[in-house]
Amino acid sequence: MAGSSRLMKVVRNAAISVIIIAFGAYIWLAPPAQHDETLFYGGDVVTVTGGTANALLVRDGRIVAVGDYGSVAEQATDAATRVDLMGRALLPGLIEPHTHPVATAQFGATVDVSGFTHSTRASIMTALEEAADGFTANGWIMAFGWDPVMVDDLTAPTPAELDAIAPEKPLVILTQMMHDAYANSAALRAAGITETTPNPMGGEFIKDENGRLTGVVREVSAIKALFANAPKPPLGANDLLVNLQLGAYARAGFTTIAAAGLVGSGDDLPGLMKRLTGAKDAPVQAVTYGLPHQIPASGGPEDAQTPGAIIGVKFWMDGSPYAGGAAFAEPYETTDLTTGRLHLEPGHMGALNHETSTFRKVFEAYHKRGYQIAVHVQGERAVGRVLDVVESVLADYPRTDHRHRLEHNALISREQLQRAARLGMTTGFFVDHVTFYGHRLPELVGEARTARYMPTRTALDAGLRISLHSDNPATPIGPLRTFKAAITRQPRRSGPQVAPDQALTPLEALRAMTIDAAWQLGLDRERGSLEVGKAADLVLMSANPLTVDPARIEDIRVEATWIGGRQVDARKTTRTNAGLVWDMLMGML
């Protein structure tokens, strides 16, 4: 009896301990307290469209007053929670109009071989060798970030090198801009790719002069085929990884993102985005530009206010400037970088991914159904083909306010920007190219073309409403870095400014990351500025980016975000993420 009593006591104490731990965890994981009414005061309230105020009142998720403290405070009730900004800045929640959240989440779990982490080829090869010797959850070794432009001595891996690193395990290295991949023999076998496998539309399995596969897989459609037979992640893993990634966007100051092509592995990625961003405690809001196979067979776009709504379709007309894929009007320069590192023949011209007639058919089909169409374009030839198709389709099927998008626009010309404006199009610029690659641009495109690279000022002069993006995971999440690039045009490494006459003012850059980005996504009536009646999507920063010294912009801290007046829980350890971990573990049992 005494032994039984002691056992019962141990069990009871253990149960009490478990309950206490569980209760403590539940309390610790609790989201921030929410309030029906909040008065913000004591700092810069940056409205974007109406200057800077010093007070803002939110009630039931909406902005009900903005202006000077006296007039705003008298509209607050006694129940209002008062938040002293203490000299900090309150802005509209930032909007990322071109990102790849699933790919960013998944590549974050791969071997990092990027120029953000490594500075030499030897360091990268060591990282690959160490990964090959370790455990991999699905048997594949996946690496991301190979970048011969950013890493000075990074020559392409040979098939023999990749096979020596991983003789049996599939090994795939994806380049930083995600337009090229290197695969070893085991990966090609696992994917079922042989010398007789036909190239998919807009992609290529590169062969040598003897018709043998080199392991180089070029462009999105071919890379998709390479990954088609890769083992699926554990049930629930995608939900957890992507939700953690959504929290990373929130910590950076974003309240809305647009998935510009849902690339990545997993089933029903549009459904995943709807599920995660539709949760009551979602870290960010999102809209989606689906790939053609992700678009419903009939009907039109979904209401942009619906979580994860599919509002458009994404295409790639050319590739990356840093892999020889950009369809410029003139050849790449002939330099050690282009011929020795990128292995481009003198006179190389990047290819166009779609013939005019075939692209017109698909463009017309989605245009007639009411979708917004976003097309990746870097070189003038790619831009020209898209503009020709848009003009032709609009002539036959006029549609006002379509806002079809040209994305990235490395060397879009003044005349093309003016033509795009006449056609009612909109442009998004990947200005982080200036930050990370500006010091190498003369070697790729020469001094004259470098002088007009990423022509944001010319776009505004043409009458276009523009947005700015960082195309994650092509570059890391960092909106303040993007903002700084747009106004300083200064490469991160030493060297002169890139096309300094294309610099934006701080307010123009902020508009491109808030109200104009919202307009581009069809959300400007609800989001993008601090105006009475709009949703209270807010970001609190340690300083006002419009007034801080440009050299110190990246020192600004993002301290909190709100969506519709709800303060976002942007931690990694949230109740939702804990639940997703549990669901994944249960699915593995």
C-alpha cells in the first residue's frame, strides 16, 4: 500500500508539473493584447498621401481620425488605449508586391551557398561536402544561392565535381536568381531526365557538344520538371515553414505581400496560402499571382480582399541578367566575367521564353477572363514582345484599368516605358540589383547601359505608378535596404552610384512600397496610406525613413505591425506555430 501511495503521489506531482508547464506555455505563447480603440500620439504619423501628422485614432480596425493631437484626442473615448510613440514613426504597413513566400520558406531550409554568406568558391564547396556527409530528411541534398557574379572566383561546378560530392544522393544547386540549377547524375536519374527528354516550353536541359547532359537546368519550367519527382516534405511541414516565413515578413514591417508566382514544392500551394493568410492571427495578408496550372479552369479573379486571393497570372518572358538569360537588345559585354565565369560566347543574346503567337493566345485567354497578368522582363527584347502582345490583345478586347504588370525591368527603355503608360500598364522594379550587383554591371552590360539600369525616375516621368520589390528569395527580406537602394543608387561594395539620375526621393520610394504598391494590387481603397476610413494596417519604426540620414536608413528598427487594428504576433513561437509543429509530428507518427 505504501508503495502504491508513493507511486500515486509521483504520478500526481508529474501531472501537476505537466499542467503547470502547459499553462505557462499557453500564457507565454499568448498574442499581444488587442484593443477596440487605440490612440497613437507623440511621434511622426507618416500618412504618405497627406503629409506628416502627430496623432492617429483607430476604432474597430479602422482609422477614424488623423492630424494634430488636440483634434484627434478629443475624438477618442475614455476606453481608448493610448500608445505614446515617444518620437518614433508610425507608417502604413509596407507592401511587398513581388515575392515568393513558399520558395523563400523552403530554400531557407536548404544548404546556404549564397554570396550573402560565402565569399569564396572553396567555402561553398566545403559547405556542400559537409551537407553531403550529413543527414537529409528526404534523401536529397538541396542548396540555394549559387552566384558567380557576387562571389568573385565562383566558376560553374562540373558534372564530375557534383558526382564526387554526392555519388549516390541526388544533389541540386539552385542559383540565387532561380533561373539556373546544377544537378548531379543521381538527381537527373531520380527526375527521369535523360538525353532524349524534350525541353519544356521556356526551359532547357543543357547538353554538351556530344549531346550528353551537363547537369545545367535552365529556366523555371525545366527546374520544375527537375523537382517533380523529389520526395514530398512531411505532412504539415509546408504549413509550418511558410507560416514561419510569413512571420518574417511581418517582422520586416510588411502587412501585405503578393506571391508573384507560387513556385516551390507541395500540393495545392494556392490553398496553402489561403489557409494560412485566412487565419484570424495571420502575420500578414496576401494575394496571389498563380502559375497557369494553378489558375481555376473557369471564372475570373477572386476579390483582392479575400485572404490569399488569386488575382492574377505570372509568366517569365526572359531570365536573369546574372546567368546570361536576360533578353537584351544588344549582346552581353565580352569580359572575363561573361566569358570566363558565366561561360557566355562573345555576342551572346539571352533567349525569349515564348513565341509571340503562343504567348498571345494564353495572354488573351486570361485577359478576357479579367485576370491581371504579371510578366518577368529584364531585357528590352523581352519587354518589346510583351508590349506587342498587350497592344494586340487590347486592340481586339479593350479593357480599362487592367493594370497588367511588367516586372523587374532592368533595361526597359524610355520609349518602352512611355508605351507601357499609354497601354495602361504598371511597372515593378527590382532595385536591389543595384545594391548587390551594381559593382559588376559594367562588366555585364557596359558603361552606357549601366547608366540607365533600373530606370525608376524615367518610369515616373512617363506617368507610370511604380512599385519596388526584392523578389525573395532572390535577395533577403529587407524593405529598408530596398528603400535605401532606390534613393541612393549605391552598390553595397565599393564603386560609383548606378544611374544616379534615376534616384527617387524618399517620399517617392515610400509611395512605391505603400500606396502605389497597393494600387498595383487593386487594394488602394483599403490599404497603403493612413487616411480616415481605411483599414488600420500600420508599422511602427524607430525613426522616420523620410527624414533620417540615408546612410543610416538600414539602422531603423521595425518594432510592431498591425493589421486592421490587430497587433500582429510576429514571433516564431506563437500558438499557431506550436499547433503546426504538433500537427506535423502527429502526421509523422
